[in-house]
Amino acid sequence: MKKSFVTVATVSVVGLSSMFFTQTSYAETLQQLQNKQISIQDERSQVKKNLTKAEKEIANLLLDLKQLNKEIDQTNKALKANKKEMTKTKKAIDKTEDEVASLEDAIDERFEILKERAVSYQKSGGNIGLLDVIFGSSDFNDLISRVTAVTKITESDQQLIEKIDEDKEEVENKLAELEEMEVELKGIQELIVEQKEENEARKENLKKKEKQLKKKVKKLKMKDSDLASLEAQVSSDIEAARTPVVVTQNDSESTQETTNKTKKSSESTANPAQTANYGSAIQAGYSVIGTPYVWAGKGPGGFDCSGFVSWAYGKAGKSLPSSTAGMRGVGTKVSYGNIKPGDLVFFNTYKTDGHVGIYIGGGKFIGAQNSTGVAVADMTSGYWKSKFNGHVRRVN
């Protein structure tokens, strides 16, 4: 009786001790997960703020581009109008130059008339003053005739001289006006061209900034998507941590049995059997392309990455675990150099081997991506190339 009591007491102590340490470990793990969840949520919140800011900058930039395009159109119209005015002015200049040439010919002609008059006057007696004309007259009628002739010649010459001065001034004014107009039009042309070049440079800078902002938005969306997956995973882990696990004797026996089966399975993979019907799995995958991504989804209405792979191989008659952690140990590990269609490929996303898909050949795989749902993706370039860790497993 005493022995039994001691045994019971010992079991009780061991049980309580086990419970205590299990609860302590459980509390610490849960706290860590909750802290991680808060950290992810904070980071994701900041990413969303940056994303909103970047998208707002793009919207404002597009408005600036629209306004700038209007200014460029106005500048082009002004340039066209100024060229038209320059052509019109050039024609006016040509016409005025013809008038100038005509005036110069008229001036030369009048000078010739004065010259001829001077010669004629000189031949008729030379430099004769008015008194010489009066005293040299033979009679009164001759006097009147001589005075009248001298007066007419003098008045005519005076008018010619005045006309020459007027024409000369007119020519000079027209030339000055044309030169001023030409300088002004050239200045306007240079100014418009300068404005056009400045607007084109601004447009180029805005386009470059738009490209950079769109690239930034793309990266932020990708990061937000990764954080969303990580947040969902942590939420699932927290839920699992909050669910108590009761170990019974039957569970212990079952665990031992599972261990033995795992051991036998490991021994059997040393000599792998015929590769599973991967063609049927890939074909099943193609039949659900476009199905949306759903966390922990196992289909057919929605899949997560491991749920999709497990479902596809299930259609091929092969049972696989429905988690990436479970799939890390299935079949046989092979090198990427020996990869074949149907092999499982793993990617380091929010954690090591956090994403899994089915290789279909040509550097591509089919899987449930959180951004596109079930789709074919390229693992030789871009995002998936950067995340592929070289882990490949062949389902047996």
C-alpha cells in the first residue's frame, strides 16, 4: 500500500512538473509569436503608408504631366505662329528693299538733272548774279524774261534738293524699322525655342520620376504581399499555440508507431521506388489555373501553396502532407542540375522553404501564388529566382 502510494505520488510530481514546464515553454512561445505578429503588423502598416504616399505622388505627377503637355502644345503653336509672322515679315522686307532701290534710282536721276542744269547755266554765262541779269538786259521785256527764268530755275532746284532729303529720310526710316523688326522676330524665335527645350527637359524628368515611382510601388506591393503571407502564417501558429495538446498513452503508442513508420520510410527511400505519376499531378494543376489564393486552402475553391501541391498529387493518386514543413521530407532530395518535371521546388519567402510548387520544365513551375492564385511562374528570373533556394525533392 505504501509502495503504491509512493508510485502514485511520484507520477503526480512528474506529471505536474511536466505540465509546469510545458506551460512555461508554451507561454514563452506564444508571447514571441504575438510580438512577431505586432512587429509584422507595424511593418505592414508602414509599407501601406509608403504605398499610399507613392501612389499619391504618381497621381500628382500625372497631373503635372498633363499640364506640361498643354504648355508644350501652346509653345508649339506659338512657334508655328511666329514662323508664319517671320515669313510674312520677310516678304515685307523684300518688298521694301525693292522700294528702297527705286528711291535710290530716283535720287540718282535727280542728281543727274541738277548736274545738267548746272552745266547749262554755266554755258549761258557762268555764275551770273541777279544784278548782272538786270543790267545786262537790252530792254524791260528782256529784263522780265531773265529774272523769271532765273527764279524758276532756282525754285526748281530747291524743290529737287528738298525732295532728295525727304526721300533719303524715308529710306533711312524704313531700313531702321525693318532692322528692328528683324531683330525682334529673331529674339522671339530664340525665346520660344528655349521654352520648348525647357518643357521637353521637364517632361523627360517627370517621365523618369514616374518610372521610378511605379517601380517603387511594385516593390512595396510585393513586400506587402509577403508580409500578408507571413502575418497569416503567424496568426495560424498563434491559433495552434493556443490549442492545448493532451498526450495520452494511446497517443504515445501512436507516436511510436509513426516513428517506426518514418524510420521504415527513410530506409525505403534509400532505394527509391518508381517516380509517382507526376504528369497527372501537373495536368490536375493546369485544370485549376486562376483559382484564387486562400490561406490554408486545400481546394477546389481556393488553395495555398502546399494545399495546392497536396491536392494535385492527390489527384495523381499520391498522398502528400498539406504543409510546406511536411513536404520538406517527402520523397528523395535531388540536385537542381537533375531536376525533372513533377519535382517539388521550394522557395525562401517569409521563412526557409516557405513556398512550394511543382516543377513543369523549362525553368517554370506551377503553384498557388498569393498575388495571382494558381499560375505558372518563371523561377529563372525576377522575384522567384531571388527566392529559390535550390531545394528540390522528387516524389516517389
